[in-house]
Amino acid sequence: MTILDKIVARKAIEVAEAKSTISIEDLAKEPLFSRKTVSLSTRLSTVGSSGIVAEHKRKSPSKGIINDQLTVEFVTNGYATAGAAGLSVLTDADFFGGTKEDLHKARVANPDTPILRKDFMIDTYQIYEAKAWGADVILLIAACLSPAQIEELSRKAHEIGLEVLLEIHDEEELQRSPLENVDIIGVNNRNLKNFAENNVNASLALADKIPARIVKISESCISQPETINQLKAVGYKGFLIGETFMKDENPGAKLAEFIAKI
Ligand SMILES: O=P(O)(O)OC[C@@H](O)[C@@H](O)c1c[nH]c2ccccc12
């Protein structure tokens, strides 16, 4: 069993519990559900955008605790002020130490910045949660979804006004994924099945395989400003970065320093 299998098995239990606590109808009545979302893909395509999607991440299965000392408002506001094009907020509790309150607080602290709900989506119920908690974009991870699930989840997201970031790790995942309702493709440099990593080779290898009409972002394992220029040269418009900033006591200041070098 891979770590991804474990996460998804746990997620199915969590979703069943959540469904018995609050119905989709009630989620749709939450104040943020009717908020007009902002487009991450548009921000990333805007001339002059830093392209950086900065992540709030307390811990991870591969790294353990990264930083659990800061408030989500301090981190996300710092990121937005430093020039992040968007924010990513982990809401998975057991493996990444996130909560739905993190997303809600990030939204309230940053009303106009696109926010990605970073979680393992396996059920349309979670799409409603994402909207109710203040997200603009959802993540779909091809490695744990069938083509039919990708189709259904992405269609539902668009139906309720959320954008879709489809995460892939290799060409096989790209080829089998229905892309009709996908706004952004993210190449995860880290393999979620075994956490082998530490370079951006996956992004470099897949760059020219991704249809040009879809905004491309490179995810994970980015620690050097030079890497951004290398990725931009092959067409990437976005860069999802967590650990490099989170391990600093002031992630926003770290991001500002990073942006000054790209
Ligand atoms: O901390 P890093 O190496 O900069 O990575 C950020 C982000 O890409 C990573 O957290 C991530 C990418 N895809 C995911 C899917 C689930 C959980 C986490 C992730």
C-alpha cells in the first residue's frame, strides 16, 4: 500500500463522516458559498505576475513538521503582500495538519487572492465544501482518480464556479485524463506514491506534451529562484511552492526575497 493509498482510504472515511454531519444543501447555504470566485488561471496569465502559488503547509508525510508555530493569517497575508499570484491552503488534517478553518481564515484575510483548496478530492461533496469554505480552485490528483472521476469532479467544480487544477506526474496520467473542464495542469515533481524527488525533471519532461491552451504550473521541490527561470523557458506560468517558504519563521519575507531574484 502506497502512502497515497493510505491517504485516500482515510479520506473516504472522513468524507462519509462529514456527509452525516452537514448536508450539501446546508453547505450551499454557507455565506461564502455564494461569493464570486476569482480566477487563478487568469492571474497566472497576467503579464507581470510572479506566477508563484505560495502554500500554507504545517507538515507533510515526507518531511514531518515543517512549521506549526505561525497563524494562517500571518502566513497567507505575508504571501499576498509579497506578491504571490495565488495561495494554496492544505485542508487535510491527518497527513498535512490542515483544517477547514485554515481555508476559511485565509479567505477572510485575503478577499481578492485566488485560493486553492489543497486536499485529496474523491467525492463531489468535497467540491461543495471547498466553495463553502472560500476556495476558488480545487485540486484533482490524477494518480488517485479514474478518468470518469476526473470528468465528474471537474464538471461539478465548473458548475458551481470553481476552477480546476489537475495534477499529473507522468505522461500516462496526462494521456488518460479528460481535460474538457481543466483550467490548469500541474506537474508534481514529487511522486506521491513513493516521495522520490528533489529536482524538477518531471516538469521539464512533460512541458511540451501539455496542450498549449491549458495553463501549466510546476509543483513541489522548488527551492532556487534560478529554477523558476528554467521552468519559464519551457512554458510554465505557475510555480507551487510550500516548504521553501514555510520553513522560514517569516514565510512572506522569504517569498519577497525569492521574488526579488526572479
Ligand atoms: O513543499 P513543496 O515541495 O514546495 O511542495 C508544495 C506542493 O507542491 C505540495 O505540497 C503538493 C503538491 N501536490 C500535492 C498534493 C497533496 C498534498 C501536497 C501536495
